[in-house]
Amino acid sequence: MNTLPEPDAQGSPLIGRAEAAGFGGLPAPAPHTTAELDSLIALLTSPRPRTDRIETVAVGHGRCAASRAAARAFAAAWTARGGTVLTVVDWPETAASWLRPALRLTEGAPDAWVIAAAPLGFAQLARRMRRSTAWDPARTYAFAGLDDSRLPALAGPDTLHGLRGATADGGTWEMRGGWVTTYRPTGPGPGEE
């Protein structure tokens, strides 16, 4: 049986059963799409000043099959275009401590982070990274599995401010404050030229 631990009195990043239940049934990530992967790569390679270009990334993913496959596909696409993947870190959906994956994901000072995960596990990891590392959500890009309006509240105030990602149909989304804004894909739609 998979149970969530209760948070401790020291402000642990662990999300307790009662807190998680208050957010309803959080979905597992769906398999990524080609449009989603293309949109994610476009977010990372959009024109920016030379000093802000993204070349090195750290990839993090949950342990479900969809998250693993998305992380592998991203790493292959990123290295095929000449980018560098510094590390690939995975985590379970529930854990006694989030410090080890948080430290592994943030060591090496990547230019950006790419995440493929379910909301509950990532919320706990993000809480730990904000408290214990130099992680910056504004330099973090994610697959559609994290495009959930409940995630900012689950992770806590300003924990995910600036996080952005791709939608399954090739659009994008971003988190600002407690809000998630989704943008439709640009260019021709399905069947259009």
C-alpha cells in the first residue's frame, strides 16, 4: 500500500495524506507527444541573449513509465542538437526525504532543468529544492504532466513562480504566483497548412 507520510513540525517538504487529499485525485502523467517534445525544445532554444543561452540541462523525472519515456526522449533530442545533459535524476512519488534527489538535480549548476513528473512527487521535490538549493523555477521547463492548476497551491507560495512547460498539443503554459496560464499552439492546427 502506498501511503503518504505526515509532515513534521520542522516544516518538512513532505505533503501529508490530508493535505494531498484536499487537492483531489492528482493525475499520473500521460505519455508525451511529439508536439509536446517539440514545444519543450522550442522553449529551451528560443532566442535570448548570448549570456542566457541554454546549453547544459539537468533532467529530472518521476518513476512512472510515462515520465521515464519523456525524460529519455528529451535527453536524446537535446543531445542530438548539440546540448549537454549533466545528469538524469529520478524519484519515487512518495519519499521519506527529498534532499538526495534535490541535491543531485541541482549539482553542476545547469543552465536549466527539465522535468517529467506527476504533480504530487514534483511538488515535494520542488519544496525541498527551494529550501535547500539554488534551484530557480524560472529556469525550469516541464512536460504536460505538470500543467495542473492545483500544483502552485500544492507546492506552496512562490515555490514554482516562473516554471513553464509544454502542453500535449504543442502549446505552452507558465506558472506565475498561484496561477497557471496555458497558451494555444502557434502556427497551423491539425490538418491545416
